[in-house]
Amino acid sequence: MSHTGEILSNEVLKDKYCRAVFRAPEICEKAEPGHFVHVMIPSMRDRILRRPFSICHAGGSQLTIVYKVVGRGTEELSRLKPGEKCDFMGPLGVPFSLPVEDEIPVIVAGGYGAAATYMISERSKNKGYLLLGARTEKDLILTDNYKNNGFEVRVATEDGAVGTKGLVTVLVKELLEENKGKNLKFYGCGPHGMLLALGELLITNEIDGELSMDQMMCCGIGACFACVVKVKDNNPDGWRYARTCKEGPVFKASDVYYGRT
Ligand code: FES
């Protein structure tokens, strides 16, 4: 079922990253952390395909998405002005589950993966950590927003411009070492390679987590199989394809197939 969302604001957040706020009460009502929406951009109706965007914030009637301008779809989106309308499907997918009891949330994000996990920092009663990895300083977004929600933010950049030099998994290893015996609940969102590395690290440490494995999506409703990832299975191969738009995008780290059974 689709809904109409009216643009309230659409502005540059930082460098190529933008933030669009829509009035979309029907979607906000049901949105949970990790859900996504499938958006038809008015000037691209000829192309038929919708574009998937993670929900960054949903409160009252206002829905926020954060996106990076990387191609025609996001360029067209960045040109939309307040008052213009888009057609939305959503909220779609399997969301993250919030921490319970004494679980300490540890969000591990790569680049604008931090947008898809942001609602965890808003809605979790327990406060924890954001471990954010990016290529360079330009790709670090929403860090102050996480801090304002009570999360400690640690950063790794590949060029070493800010924070630890290297990959975000370095920060994960440090945090695990510091917090032995504590009940950490891990969440991941970012590039596929980062998520596989994070998942394997968690399994090695006998900790489970939830990973948003979103892939390029076409239909968004389970019909085209464009969005598959490998998950464990009891068949002789030990794995099968799962549609991230339908069975995900959030999967348990222990359900993801890492190339061995
Ligand atoms: Fe078509 Fe997932 S996007 S099956």
C-alpha cells in the first residue's frame, strides 16, 4: 500500500549527504528502527523503479531520510522543494529489536549506515556506543545527533584524518576488550564487506548481533530477487539466498552465511 509524503525540507547535511523531511503520518505511525521506505521520485515516474531509503527518524507526522547524492535518482531527489510530493511504500522490511534489560547497545556503522541505525539511539532506553567507520572526515555524519541522544561516539577513518586510522572493526575489537563480561548488544549497518567482517568477529567472540544487510533493491516487495544475500540453511550446500527486502534487511549475525558452515 502506498502513501503520499509531502516534502517539508530538503537540504545538504554535509558534502554529498542530504537530509529530507517529509510529512508522512501513516508511515511514521508504524516505523521502527531499521525499516525502509520505497520512494517514487516524481520526475522519474518514466523509469518506474522506486528507490529504497532507510528511515532515519520518524516522529509525529515527520519522516526523515538521509541520503548520499550518487546517481540520477538521488540527484533528482535532492532537487525536490518543500511542498512537492512523493509516493511512498512502507515502512518495509524486518526492523532491529531494541535492547532489553541490561543490554548495552553498540551500533557499528559504515558511512551513512549511521542513518539507518539512528532511531535505535533515539528509542533505546539504554544508552551505549556508536562506532563509526568512514573513508574520510567528509563521510562522518550524525555524530553530534548520537551524542545528544546519550551515546558515546568513537570514529575510525581510513585516511586517519579523524579518530583511529583504519577500519571500524579495530574499534569493535577495542570495545570488546574493554567490556568483557558486559551484556553488549551489537547492531550493524554499512558496506557488505564491513558487515561480513563484523559478523565474523561477533561469532568468533560468541556474541550475536543484528545486521542490516540491505542490497540494491528493485521491487522492494519480494518479487524480483534483486536484493539477495546468502544465509545459512540446512540443505547440503549449507546456505540459501534470502531476499533482504522481505526476510531482512535486518538479519541475526548468526544467520548470515560467511562462506563456511
Ligand atoms: Fe525485489 Fe527484494 S527488491 S525481491
